Amino acid sequence: KPVIDSSYPLEQLADAFRHQESQQHFGKICLDIGG
């Protein structure tokens, strides 16, 4: 089962990429695209 590290709304896409590039995450970084 995948481990979710963090979740970001689509409006914070740049923050999500910065978090990924920081190499400080453990698990998946999710984007909430709404509905």
C-alpha cells in the first residue's frame, strides 16, 4: 500500500514540486484536483 507523505491542492502545484525536489519527502506527494 503506498505511503502518502503530503497532499497539495492543484493551486499549490509549485509548492508540491519544491517539496519533491527538496528530497525531504517519504512516500507519495499527492495533488488534489477537486471535483
